[in-house]
Amino acid sequence: MKILKFWEIAILLLLFMGGPHAQEWVIGEGMCPAAGHTPEEALEQAVQAAMRDAIARHCGANIVSQTVVQNFMLGADVIENITSGHVVEYEVVKRWEENPDPENNPLNDLIKVQLKARVVCDTTPSDPYFKLDASLNKLNLIDGEEVQLTVTPSRSCYLTVLNIMADQSIYQLYPLKNLPQQEVQAGETWQYPLHLIAQCPPGRDKVTETIYIIATREPVQLITDQVQQETHWQGEFLVWNTPQTCWKTIVSSLVRIPRSQRTSVVLSYTIHRK
């Protein structure tokens, strides 16, 4: 009797939850900060966030995001096979304003929306010819050495590069604060534009870190008004305050992209103390 691996069980569960034409009414919730937006803009962004939430709930993406938090290496396989979906009809059920900390931050009003949406899950298979040839200059680095990353896609695409550190903190290496996503042409070798230096934390003889590269046929923006409060900038790099928020955001973004339009690769490397 064949014993299914954890990620195979997760994929089967996703397919069971959302067949190729499955659709039903699903509740979704979303929000948008009121500051910096007109009331119409804030409402529209809250509605879009609520639709992403409905898709994630119906197509099994919530299970995926929990899996990644528990074990990234297993979760990365599951992310690759997330069932995508789209909303064909929706109705706003409730709209309200809320301030989580009115005494210390009276201008931090949030526009919140609850809607019911009719969601269709799409189980279109991945594109077997959409691949990434990605490599590092070394898989075993000494503290202070430069980390060089190159990626060659088989199809024209846009890249998102994340660095999962030894303590599970997550840095967005690309796009950068002052360098947005740019299309990489099929067969073109893309080299990471900044100098990355390997650093072994104090008190550790060696650590293992991971670079996670996501490629999509269309540009994707992970940072939205809904998650800005969960991140901060450290120089050119965006840093996620918690890994849970990062993976939930990635999953909710990818669940709207058909599997044939995305692919990914994981590179792990070890940093040794001198």
C-alpha cells in the first residue's frame, strides 16, 4: 500500500475542495486603511481584499498558508499546486469602520467589508515548459562572503525573491524599495542587482537560509494597503513582521493566478563562521 506524503495529501485535499467547475457562495472579509484614500478608493480596495479572502477560503488556500508556517519546505511544494480561482458574482453584506487603537492612533480608521461571493475554482494544470534555472555562486558560504544569485526563466515573467532567514524572519529581496519588478525575457539570465553578504549570527557556528523565487507571467504586488502595517523597510529591503502574515499574503495573491501562469524554485545554502 502506498503511503501518501504530507504534500500529496494536501494537494488532494485542495482538489477535493475545489473541482474544476465548483462554485458556491462563500463569505469573505477585507479591509483598507482610510488614511490616504478617498472613501470610494478605500471601499474598492476593501472589496478586492474580501474577494481574495473568499477565493482563498473556497479554494483551500487557507490550509496552504497554515502548512507553510508549520514547515516551509513542505509548504513550498503545496504552494506550487495551489488551485486558483475567481469571483463571478458578489454582494456586499456589511460595511463598517473600525479603529483598533483610537487612543494612541486616532487617525488609524479601517474600512472593513464583509461580502458573499460566488467563487469558481480552476484546476488547470501547471505549464510543464515554464521553468526557472536558478543558481547561487556557492551553497556553502563563509561569513562575509558575497551571495550571487542568477535566474534564467524559460518564459518571459516577473520575479519575486524572498529570503527566509535562520530565525524564520523573511526579507523581500526583490522587488526593492527603489527598484520595481521588471519583466525578464525568456532565456535571459537575470542577475540579482545588489551585493548580498552572507552573515552568520553571533553565537552560531553555521546556519541554513533559503531563497524562494516566484515567477509569474504578469506582475504581482505583494504589498498592499491591507498589509503595510505588517511590514517595515530596512534600507532597500522589505521585512515582514511575522512569517504568518507573509505566507498568507503570498498565498492570497497567487490563488488568483492560474497555475499555468506561475512557477517557483527554492534554493537553500549554509553559512559557516570563519
